[in-house]
Amino acid sequence: MQLLVFILVYPILWVVSILPHTLFYGVSNIMYFFVFRVFGYRKKVVLDNLKLTFPNKSDEELKTIRIKFYKHMCDMFMEMVKTMSLSKAKVKKRFNVVDIDKLKAIEKNKSILLVCAHYANWEWMVSINNLIDTEGYAVYQKIANKYFDKWIRNLRARWNTTPITQKDTVKTVIRNEKQGVRAIYGMVSDQSPQYSRAQHWSNFMGLNVPIHNGAETLARKLDLAVVYAKVSKVKRGYYKVEFIPITLAGKETEKDYITEEFLRLTEEQIKEKPEYYLWTHKRWKHAGKKPKFDK
């Protein structure tokens, strides 16, 4: 069944990926109509998340943000499909890395954890590996359909990236460090961890929630650099990324510093342009549930 689904869907995705941009984003407009207007995909989840994180905004303001978000989300999905046929030259034009020299200077001395949020277009972050000198890895969550999982891995490999699953990340980083292999590891780090596995709680957008701190744990243990990738949407189909160093030496940081700086930088982006954050995730489902014995 998995293979059948892939055989039926893949040709459609390929045809869509090679459409001229005017038609391509026209398809995105149609998708928005069905996703938001007809099926109402997670509309309540999105509105609830917005109400929780922006309690001072009016209902009209929140609904406007929600509409803009769904339009952007559909563009994001389409742009992931576009990766199938997008050349290195074209992605360089549409995903402008404004200060690659900053990253290249750091990678000369240290492996880097390049962290970002589900904001703007994180999928095209893998194209940065065309511009660096060290090994590039992209951490991703394995897809249940093994054929689509392979497709996603092949998409990212087109841009000199080695995809690694979340469960393989720690052993890959440790192995590379032991063997003296310098690398950059791209991580989307704002997901909500499972409640039972939550080791760190903090305020994120005004709410106390469990936070992934895997990047900090690795950085402090192996003395890695941590850099925040600030991806911004310039206009439809065009983005820019700037690099903000959080630390150049993980071992020298105090506990929780890296995690808290990541949260602060992510909050700044969300508050500036909330419509570009991924609001369909139940990011705040554990808000206020921190165990009383957990200090």
C-alpha cells in the first residue's frame, strides 16, 4: 500500500515542481482554499495557539494572522515540492544567505549545531551546505511511509546534505567528534518533547512549557559551537538567512544558557511576524503542567 500511494502521488508532485512560478503559486492559492476554507485543517488548534500566545490581541487581529499563516503554510509545502527541480543557482537566488562568511569562520575551528525554529522556510536551510567547507547534516523526523522517507532524504542529499534521523543524531555527532570529522548539524529545535521525557521547562511566548534541550546537552558535552539561523521571509518565494552565534564554546556556557537564548531569539521572530510560524503543531499542549516536584 505504501508503494502504491507513492507511485500515485510522486508524478503529481514532479509535475507541480516544474510549473512556472506564476502557475506554481496559483496551485498554492487553490490549496489554501481547500485546506482553510473547505476542510478547515486544524483551524481551532491554530486559533487556540494564537489566543494563548497573544492574549492582548483582538479576535480580528488573530483571525487575520491565521489567514496569513495558512497562505504561508501552503506556500511552504509547495516550496518543499519545488525542491525536486530547483537548481542550486535558483535556490541561491531565492534563499539568500547574507553572512555565510560568519559561519565559515566558525567552522574552521569547531563543529557547529545550527539551530532554527519552524519559521519562514526551514526546508531550504539544507541549501546552506552548498556554501560550507565541512560536512553538512540535516536532522529530520523519519516518515512512516518508507518510500516518501527515501524521497525526502534524496531531496536533501541533492544539496550536499546527509540526512540523519533524530534518534541517530547523538551517536553520529559523537562518532564524528571522536574521529576528528568537523561538521555542521542543522536542527529544528522548537518542537514539544513528550511530557514523560521532558527534562527542561521554561517560559516560551509567556507560557511555561517543556523544552527540548538536546542541542545544549551536545554542545556542552562536546564543546560545540551553537549558531541560530534567523530565516526571514522577504516576499513570496524569497527568503534570507542570517547567523547569530549563541556560543562558540559550548563547554564554557552555564546550564540552560543555550536553550534560553534559542527561545529568546525564536520569540523575537514570532512576535515580529507571527504569520510565518508553524501554528498547526500543538506546541503549548503541556503549558502549566510542570510537575510540582520538578525544580
